[in-house]
Amino acid sequence: MEKRDARTVAAVILGGGAGTRLYPLTKQRAKPAVPIGGAYRLIDVPMSNCINSGINKVYILTQYNSASLNRHLARAYNYGSGVTFGDGCVEVLAATQTPGEAGKRWFQGTADAVRQFHWLFEDPRNKVIEDVLILSGDHLYRMDYMDFVQNHRQSGADITISCLPMDDSRASDFGLMKINNEGRVLSFSEKPKGKDLKAMAVDTTVLGLSKQEAEEKPYIASMGVYLFKKEILLNLLRWRFPTANDFGSEIIPASANEQFLKAYLFNDYWEDIGTIRSFFEANLALTAHPPMFSFYDATKPIYTSRRNLPPSKIDDSKIVDSIISHGSFITSSFIEHSVVGIRSRINANVHLKDTMMLGADFYETDAEVASLLAEGRVPVGIGENTKIKECIIDKNARIGKNVIIANSEGIQEADRSAEGFYIRSGVTVILKNSVITDGFVI
């Protein structure tokens, strides 16, 4: 069978984590449902990579706050009005409880989540599946998975791990590996610290880096993108390590001594956006010239749900190095280095800098806005004469007039949820559906 036959590959996207590092954006939604880039959601990235790679059997595992994720997937990737999948499928596999003591457990980790649906890969309808691709739902990158599959099959590996060189400052946040000259993984350590971290340093010229690049990036980090031979995956989960709950910290390190693990170098932009700071910076980086990651690549588009929104209406405003999503109203404002989400309303004399607005789920009519203002209440959007910087504004937030959001005291962490916001890693996060009253100062 041809090495690049995408029909023989199934993809599993892990979307079930609690998303504590992205809280409060995950307070009411699953991590893969968090909006990104003004008009997309995190899940659209791995979904689009699958579509562009020709992989049309995709399973999404969910557990926490999955309602909005399920709704988005149904709208964006169903057979009627979404992306066409031919003879494939997109199925949401939610954590469930079944009769018996063992069936009372929720997902205990990434590996346990896949284990609980092992029967899926034993189904006669999936008999053509040779390899299973395990993906995360909170990474930003563009990848042809079939190049990955071809490398995996040509090498004869049991498991192939997509990796990239990493510098010292971030290495301890990732699973690290040592490899030989043929790319075989000799050892794997999940998020090592101190002496254990230093022990994982290698000569990364083996990956094709120059001597200078290798000195700057002496570690080989896992991207959390794994490719398993189907039978190997089932054997590891069900028989060899039946109590192991996590791929990165348990299955992969233990398998390095018993299976043929291969490293696959991914030498392009990739970002783990699982924290508030990394999420914030990755979004603002989309405004660069040119950006490290672009949603504008027509050859490999990023898909999302169809919203049928009108173009944005911008009156007498100055906009610099920013992204303005469709369906927005902006009046006499100054917006710089910011991302403005769908259906955003920004009123006169507003100044946004280094800010990400996630937008709104609905419009308020002019009559509704006038009525709210007459009652001394705050409409959805940003009121007149408001100044905001270093901020994430979640959906449907109502920010009044003459508000200042600047975190001028440089606070790094604060829970002010009763007042409608948090500060995480120095970034102010305005909560979804919250109200910031006129004249409020953060």
C-alpha cells in the first residue's frame, strides 16, 4: 500500500484537559474551544492540518466544559454545511461513565482517554487503519501530517515523535529526548528540572542545525504529536501498561526501552499556547510583518465555522499593526498592535494597545444600546474614552465609558473575579459576560 495513503491514518485530538493554565478563558469552555486570531478557535488548527493532509477520520476526545466545543465542531465540520469529509468522519468522543466499578472513572490522563475508546480502533469499519495520530488541541502550527506518516513508515518505527530543537529557557516545559545519529530515541524525560534537565542536553547538529544554532538550542523537545502503529498503541494501552495514564510522562518514556521510537524533526513555527502569557503573545504576534504563523495561506487554509457576517465598519479611526475581524463597528478610535474579534463594538475615542478582544456572540440593536445607556447600564463592547493595554477581553464583555485598564502597578497575579477580571502573568483578563462600569480603573 502507498506510503501516503491518508485513508489508513486516523487522528485523535486530545481536548479533554481542564485547561487550568489558560484559566479564566477556560472557565466556561474547553481549552480547544478558546478563540484565537480573531475568528477561529484552537481546535481549528489541528482540524485544518488534518483536512489539508487528507486525513478524514478524526476523533476529538472531550471532558471538561465541552458544550461550546461540540457546538463549534458541529457547525464547522458537519456534512451538511461544513467542511466535506467524503467517506471519513469527525466524531466527538465525550468522557462517559459505564456500568461497573472501572466505568465510574473519568479520563485520568491523555493515554487513559484513548484507552477508554480502544474499541473504536478495533471496529471492523476501521480495519484499514494502520497508524493512529495523537494530537493536542492547544498548539499553533501548520504541518503536513502525511510527510510525518511517510517518514514513520519508511523508517519502520513503532512510534514516531515530532520534535523541534529547544533553548535552555523553555526546555523544562517539554518532554525531552536523546537520539542517535539515525534519529532513534534512546531516552525520554517529561519536563525535567535541574540536573535532570542538564542531563538531557545533546548535540543538536544531528538534527541538521548549524554549530551556532546547536549551541543556542541544545535540547530536543517533543511537540506532543505522536504517531503509533495501531497494533502497538492498542498493546501498550491495554496489555503492556494498562495502568499508565499519560503519554508524555508514562507511555513514551517506558516505550523507549522496548519499542522502536523515532524522532521526526519539525523545522517550522510551532507554539504551545497553553498558558495565558503564551496565548496572549502568540495572538499579538499574528500582527507582525510578516507573522511567524499566518492565517492567510490560501494553499493550506485554516477552516472554521461559517458565520455569514458583514464586513467591519470603521469610521474615522487609526489602526496600526492590527487584525480586525468581520462584523465589527469601530468609531473614531486608535487601535495598535491588537486583535479585534468578531462582532466587536468599539466606541469613540477608545485607545487599544497590545490587546486581544475575543468579540461577541450576538449584536445589540441601536435601540437596545440606547435603552441600556439611558438606564445607566453598559452595552456589549467598549465605551467612549476608554484606554486599554496588555489585556485579553473575553466574549460579550461590557466595558463602560472612561475606563482605564493598564495594570499600572505591574501586578502579576490577582483574582478579582467579583469585579469581572483576573490578572495572570501580568496580563489583565476581562471575564466573559462581565461588566466593567464607567470610570473603573485597573
